Amino acid sequence: MLRFISQSSSEGVTEQSFTLSSSFDDIPGVLWSPDAATGTRPLIVIGHGGGQHKKAPGVEARARRFVAEGGFAVVAVDSPAHGGRPQSEEHSRLIAEMRARFQTGGDATPVLAELHTLIAGQSVPEWRAVLDAVQELDHIGTGPVGYWGVSLGCALGVPFVAAEPRVRAAVLGLSGAENAAEAAEQITVPLEFLVQWDDEMVPRAAGLALFDRFGSAEKTLHANPGRHHEVPLFEMDSSLRFFARHLN
Amino acid sequence: MLRFISQSSSEGVTEQSFTLSSSFDDIPGVLWSPDAATGTRPLIVIGHGGGQHKKAPGVEARARRFVAEGGFAVVAVDSPAHGGRPQSEEHSRLIAEMRARFQTGGDATPVLAELHTLIAGQSVPEWRAVLDAVQELDHIGTGPVGYWGVSLGCALGVPFVAAEPRVRAAVLGLSGAENAAEAAEQITVPLEFLVQWDDEMVPRAAGLALFDRFGSAEKTLHANPGRHHEVPLFEMDSSLRFFARHLN
């Protein structure tokens, strides 16, 4: 059940905080839409990065542009073990192990794959439940759905996009998604895939290998110089145009 | 000396055929500009692909869009040994050798590098002379210059962009430009670089290696599935926006 907690408006964009009660636990989320919106519109799900949450600055900035310039609605929720959500012992153990490997320069890939498999097992059904609930709202409706997520948002996004036929187009990247290589092959919708050429967290070859594996006939890799968190701003313009092309 | 041969207009775009007399030989070219244009505007040089010419369909389609939608002027000339231009014995020998290697599945890279070095030695000064002449025209003027060229247009474009400070932004790709690796390092202007993921003529690694080598702080690699000649149409939109961002 979707329960709205607060609502505000700024520069033409209405922001509604909500909680969705699920069979797992309560999922805190935010829905952005054009002020005074009525009727059906495309909906973009944004999956945040590791250690972030539903209203991390990069999430909110994208959401507001997608709404203000594209007329879309955007929804983001705290991923399992993120934001204010509880961490199980297994979450905590894997997150500590991942941090230790990054600090010592060890190979974090197998730990990340295990952590992402654990989280995705919960996030995929949660996000599908979020879609069910949000698309019942009068000002959202059952229009086409897009997905935007990089880094953790890609590792969780790949199995979500593969499992959810309502998703018609996705922007992914900054991940090898070693947890979900087979799911990548099942994806056939248009993709834009981001690679940071000097990514200190994801080996270049891992990103290229994931791009190679997607089943989509239309998939474009956008690679830019810089480290993991240095995706250039013009890629936000590109995401917006990509969604406009495929969801309108 | 620039001598106009013919002029026509269609859908708001004026096309002027010309011949430029140079110290090498007469260079046939085409200049596209908005109808009734006056004053200075950005100018885009398009370098055609191997075996093509100044009015190949892909060149003309791009030129007309850049003019009609971007308000730019566009110039293209027949590259040395292309279009109606004479081939020296060395041109003919290298072209025959290149074709033989492609047909037998041999390694064409060293022959291509030799051929492109030979042609670029002539095309770089020619294109600079074309810029000199065209920018003297009242409806072009000395505005910023862009370059668009893939395949042969990249192999000749890399040394041209490196040598010509008037070029402020370039779209390149579909080539390893083995003739011009050192020139690539000298390029510092913003680049968009195209790779065809299943290119049957250019090994994927060669394209990625060239992208790696460019000195530009802003460079974006766009990779798409498909063979050498299957660059998706939406990349034309992307080129147009890229030039609009950097030349206006």
C-alpha cells in the first residue's frame, strides 16, 4: 500500500514522498511529476548508486530535469540496506568486506557480485511492486517505463530490466554487473551504456564485456575520460533525449 | 583561387560547386550554406570515406542537415586519388594491394597506413587552403571550424585537426588511424569518436586504442553494434548537437 507522507513544489516540479508497504518491509520513496499533472505519462525509475539513497543529489538533479524538460514522472526508492533501511548481518559482512578490499587494493569483484546478488533478490520484486502502485495513480497511469541507473543502479538495474516487460528503454553503466551476466543477455530494449575510461572502481574491460553481452539490437556505449564519479554533465542531456526518443 | 562552377538551392540550403586551384592540382569541392546567408558563421569540413567523393550520399545528407538545422556552412572536397582526381602510380599500387588483402583476409593495416600517410601528405595542406579560401567569402567569414570524418575521413582528419588550430571540435571514428598515432596525441579539442562494435574492416581494439590516444580532455566514444557501414542514424543527431555545443 502506497502512503504519501509529504508534498512540495519547486520550479514546476511536484515532489511527493511516500512509503510503500511490501511483504519485505516498508520502502521509502519519492515521486516527482509536473505540477498539476493529469493523465498518463511515461515513468522513469532511477536506481541510486552504492552508499547513496533515493534523494542523493545526482538522483534528484536527474529526476527534476527529466520532469521539467521531458514531462516524465520519476520515481526513486531507497535500495535494500541503503538510506534509512535496515542491514542484515549478511549485508553488513559483505559491505565491510568490500570496503576492506577497496582499501587494500584487493579484488572486490567477487564480493560485489555476492552483495549485488543479495540486494537484487530483494530490489527486483520491490521495484516491480513500486511500479504497480505508482502506475495506479491518476497523474501517472500505465504509460511506458524507462530505467536509469549506474554503478549499483546498474547491478540492480540489469536484473530488473530483464525481468520487467514494462521497461522499454534503459540507461545503465559504470558496472560490470558480474551478478547478472545472464540477465544482460535477456535484455532486448534500447540501451545507453556509460563507461568511465579511467574508472578506478570498475575495470574498463568489465564494462566493455557487459556492453558486449546485452541482447539489445539498439545499444550505444558512451565512454568518457575520467574516474568513476566524473561522468560529464552532457550525458544527462543525452539520457533525456534518449528517453524522449523511446518513451514518447 | 576559388572558382564557382554552379549553384542551386533546395529546401533552404544553397549548394555551390567550386574548383580551388592549388599548387598540387585543381581541387573540386562543394559548399553548402543557408539560402541568402550573410555574415560570419561556423564552418564544418566533412572528409569523405575511402572510395567515396565530395557528394557521396552520406556526405551530402550530413551537410544538408548541418546547414538546415544548425545554420552552419559545410564544405567538402574530393580527397586526393578520389572522385575524379588523378591517381599516381603509388596510389594505384597501394589501393590494389589494400583490396587484395581485404579479399584474401590478409592484414591490410600496414598497407592502409602507408596509403593514408601518402594521401594525408597532400590532403592536409589542401584542406587548409580550402579553409583559407572559403573563409574569405562574405557569407562564411572567419568563424569557428568543425571537422566531421570517419574511416578514411578519420585517417586524414586526425593529422588535419592536429595541424589546424582553426578546428575547435571534431567527430571522428571507424578507424585506427595507424598513420597518425602521434598526431592523435596532439589533438586537444573536444571529440566525438564513433566505433562500430562489429566492424569488419577496423579491429575493435584499434578503434579503442586510437580513442585512448587522443590528447583531448573532452572526448566521448560512441560505440554501436553493427558493421563498418551501419552507423545508426541517431548518431547524426548527436553530431549536430555536438557541433552546436562547441561551435556556437
